[in-house]
Amino acid sequence: MMNNVGDFLKTNGIKPSYQRIKIYEYLMNTKDHPTVESIYSALNGQIPTLSKTTVYNTLKIFIDKGIAMAITIDDNEVRFDAFIDTHGHFKCQECHRVYDFHVNFEGAIGDQLDDFQILEQQMFFYGICRSCNEKS
Amino acid sequence: MMNNVGDFLKTNGIKPSYQRIKIYEYLMNTKDHPTVESIYSALNGQIPTLSKTTVYNTLKIFIDKGIAMAITIDDNEVRFDAFIDTHGHFKCQECHRVYDFHVNFEGAIGDQLDDFQILEQQMFFYGICRSCNEKS
DNA sequence: TTATCAGTTTGTAATGATTACAAACTAAAA
DNA sequence: TTTTAGTTTGTAATCATTACAAACTGATAA
């Protein structure tokens, strides 16, 4: 049986080392937009020699190759996401969870930036999520 | 003649010290979304004793009181803006300038977050601006 | 005027995420 | 087996931000 994630990395010009496969798998399977810290902690059990520098390097490669994106929704923690189709993020200021939502970027800005070459789009909302609203 | 900025700060519950007035004036008159570093450098001539800590403290107060906003369009530099009506920002990856544009947030997301309490909205675009496009 | 007091400013030290760098390691090719 | 390019690792350096305590300011009360 062949390794799907390994092939996927190869297709995107990334040599599929054990660490890179594990990090990408974690990113794919974890929907809560993990930070470098949480990726490192989660994988340190399986890969005891893992270095935090490797996590930084690997995520940088993923972003350069376009298979992951950085989400700087908070200035003191960069989060990462393997879902790269443009979508928005809502951060709850109570429980700190980050929710995804769909965005129609074209309708939001019209033709204001027609002469600009847009390479990346981010939309961040902040507030109180439904679940926290119901509690209070 | 009375000091408009001082009165404005007072109206918003901020004691109008010399430093606070100067920092707010600079923020108002500077349209390029300055960083703490650039605010500090710009004012250090007029206020030789100015401390960078004061700039940090003052901006935090402005944000808490709702008369300025932080723009984390880049993870290694927080920028500040005295125009607090919600609008989007485009960052040119060539010249690093940050442009403002108007955003229709409602149209962009529909009713997906109807049970969420939205307190702040940010839209960040990244790419090459018109002026840099024309050069190449 | 002087004393008091709360709030503001300042400089230094601490924090903590990220980056730089060089050595150790790996795996494939020669 | 040797070589080589690329990868991983750990430590040290960097740099923005925060913590903290001392010095300062300006208003109020005695």
C-alpha cells in the first residue's frame, strides 16, 4: 500500500521525510488551527527527537510550496491551516477557538483593487462565539 | 484657542497628557499605518525623553477606549490606525506599503455567523500594488 | 505655600516566539 | 565504500513586547 501523504508532498516538490509526513498529517487531521507549540507537543510523543526548529522549517516549506497557510489572527501566536482555499476565520475572545467560515471576497470589495495583483486574502473576525453566548 | 485633540481624548475618558496628544496627532496625520518603532522615531525629536514603553502603553489605552486599532497584517510588526471605521488593508509585498480599501462585510459572509457576536472585523489582502505592477 | 495622592512616564530587566547557524545525521547516487 | 546533497537537531542570538519599580507630574486639600 502506498503512502498518500508522501506522494502528495512529492507532487508538490517536497521530499517526504518522516517528520514532514507526520507534520502534514497532523495539520490535515487537526481542525483547530494549531500553533507551532501545539504541533510540536502533539508529535513529540511519536517522534521523541523532534526539534521545534524542524517544525518551523517544515511549516515554512509547506507555505512556500502552497500546501499550507499561516493565520496571524492573533499577534502573539501564528496558527497554521492545511485547508488553503480562501476562507475566513472567527476567533472567540472567550474560549479562544478559531472557527472557519466561507467568504465571498469579490462581492466584498467590488473593483477597488482592479489594478492590484492579489495573491492572498485573509478575513478575521473577533467576538463571542455561539457556544459562549449561550452560556451567559 | 482650545486644543481639539486634548478635548477629544478627554471625551473618550483619556487624560490628555503631552505625550498622548502628540502620539494621537501623529496617528491621525500619518496615513501609512505606522509601527511602534516608527511612531517612537518620529516623535523622539520633539520629545527627547520619550520612552518606547510610553508608546506601547498609550496605544494600548487608545485601543481599549476604541479610538485606534491594531493591524496585524504582518506577523513581525504590529501597525496602528486612528481610522476605526471598519475597512480593509492591502499590503504590497514589493514596496511594503499598506493601502486602505472599503469593505462590505455583510455581503461577504451572509448569515453564517448569525449566532456569533462580532466585535471586530479585519480583511487583509497581500500582493503587488498598482504602482509596483507598472514598474515591472 | 506645602503636603499628599493618584496617575503618568521612564528605563531596565525579563519574557518568549522566531531565526541563525553549525554539527550530526540520512539516504541515495557514484 | 565514498561522496554528496539535503534534512534534522540543539544551542545561541535576535527582537518585539511586557513587567516592574522608581521618578515625575499636576491637581487637590490642608
